[in-house]
Amino acid sequence: MLSDLYHKACLNLEVPINAYILRQLKDIRDTELKLTGNNRLEKVQRLNDNDMLAVSKTLLNQLVTDLDVRYNNITDHGAKHLAELLQENSYIESLDIMCNDIEAEGAEQIAKSLHSNKTLRSLRLTGNKIRDKGAMHFASMLQINTKLEELDFANCDLGTQSLIAFSIVLNSNKNIKAINLSRPLLYSHQEETTVHMARMLVVNQTLLELHLGKHQMTDTGVERLCEALQTNRTLCYLDLSCNRITRDGAKCLAEVLKQGSTLEILDLSANRIEDDGAMYLSEAIVLPHCRLRALSIPSNNIGTVGLVALSEAMKSSSVLTHIYIWGNKLEEPVCVAFTKLIKSGRLLETHTDVSPYIVGGRLCLAEVFHGLRRHYYWTPSHEEDGDYACNSALTMCAISDGFPVLPSNFQD
């Protein structure tokens, strides 16, 4: 048993036994090992570098395909042990080290270990402050590695240099299918990174999922992306949440949808498209060749006119099945329109983030914790990890070979 191997490794390395690790190894199911530091349902002793050393020795040549060590206290030293494990273990396909304390040196070690790795397909580094220096090593690695399909560098304090490097590498990389580059630290208002991403989309014909949230993107940047999307024939999930997009940017995106773009999921949460932007999108949605299946527009300052137009468009569309609207101006006509959609069965309650209720004889909409990526950083203790209603994007954008869109904990 793995628990016996771990106990032996701790004795040989003179490392204290972590009771949480021992318990998880005893209860391991299938080939997935979860050593998460934010598990609130049981007593957790977060992993440190010594624990990571013992775990890496335990898992050498063991059939574990998914390793999840998010929310622990792993630093660059622990990252070195992870890198050694990736070099020696020929089974690990998914590695989640989100929200640890890994910086540039640890990122370099992991990136170098992936030069020769032939099995890892999904890597999540979210929340580790690897910055440009660490990210550049991964950009270089992508010129060599031919197996990685999903990368998540959100909240890693990336800068302009590394974002441009990733866009250049993706011009020739034919394996990456999903990449998250959200919340970089950008100090220029010229939107150079968006321009490079647009150029990449013209050339790249394998990327299916792109996250560019919190890029300070304006309508000008969206216009450049839309020019590229007119020729791109593979991207199905575009995340532009938390930017500075207004009605003009929404108009550009609507024109792309009208032309039969491959986009199936569009996330415009926390922008400012307002009624006019919603009207442009509704005009595209009703067209028979629009492929959009999910639209997320919470907190966009949309009023009655725009939201009612979207509800009417949904009646006409046979493709759009998911729509998220919370945080806009949900006045009575909007409440009535979306209640009718839900009651008629056209819009399933699990496919939206609002739920109708009556108070004082007045129809209202309440927020429901549903969305494309609501369980991105954590999962409530009362809900199942990877619940469909809270992570609908997981199963909507199909990736070849049956590989899912960003593992369950890739969602908010």
C-alpha cells in the first residue's frame, strides 16, 4: 500500500509523518491523490517542503495519474521535489499546485523537468507568484514539450514579456488546447499583449480555450481579437471577464458571432456593455448559424431593454442554453421575462444564476450560485467538487480525445 511506502520513506528521510497525508494515502481511490490544504471537512496539516519530499519518493513509479496539492505551503524547495517526481514518474497526467508559495526558481525546476516528460497533460500553477522570470522558462519549455494540453497561469503576476512570449510560442505549438493567462500585472495602456494574442489566434488552429480576464482590455483590444476570430476556426471558449469592454466591444463580438464563429462560450462578466451591447448580442444570437451555447454577462450595467431583448433572443435560438445575468438591473419586466423562460423549461434553473420568487405580491429574481466557473478557487463544503451547475463550462466545450475543459477545480 502507498501508506506503507510513505511511512517507510519518512523513516528513511528522517521526516516527520504527516497524519493527513497518511490518511489520504490509505483512503486513495482509483488513481487520484488529493492532498489539498483547504479541505474543511477534516483536520488538515498543510504540506511543507519536507512533506513534498516524502510524497515524491512515495509516488515514484506508482500508478497515480492525478496529483492535487493546492493550498499548501510548498516553496521553491518543494517544487524541486515535484520536478524530480515528474522526471521519474511516468503516470502523472494532471498536476494541481495552485496557491502555494512557488516563485521563479521553483518554476524553473518544474519547467525543466517537463522538457522530457511524456505524460503530463494538465498543469495548474494558479496563484504562485512566478512572475515573468519563472513564466519565461515555461514558454521555452513549450517549444520542446509535445504532451501538455492545459496550462493555468492565472494570478501568477505575469508581465508583458512573458505574455508576449506565450503568444509567440503558441504560433507554432500544436498541442496546447486550453490556457489561462488571467490577471497579469500590466503597466502599459497600449494593449501590446492583446495585439500579440490576436496575431496568435490567426495562426493557431488547435487552441480551444483562452482566458484573458483582468487584462485591462478596452474596445480597441477586443476589435483586434475579433479581426483574428474571423479567420480562427477552433476557439470555442473565450473569457474576457473583468476588463473595460463597452458596447462597442460587444458590437465587434456580435459581428463575429453573426459570421458563424466557432465560439460556443463567451464570458463578458464584470465589463460595461450596457443595453446597447446586450442588444447587439441578442441580434447575433437569433441567427441560425450562431453557435453560442453559453453567455455570461453579470455586472455589466444592463437594464430592462437589453435583458428583455436577450430573453426574447433566447426564445428564438435553439442553440443558446446557458445565460448568466446577475448584477445587472433586474427590474420587474426582466423578472417576468426570465421567470417565463424558466417556467416554460426553455431555460433550466441549473443553466442560469437567477431564481424567481414572489415577495409582497411582486415577482423578483434571487441570485443562485451557478456559473461557468464559480468553483475556480474553492468548493463549498456542502457541495460536490466540480458540480455541473456551478462549473457548466467544464462539459460544454468538447476537447478531442475526451479530455475535459480544465479539471473540476479549475473553476471558481
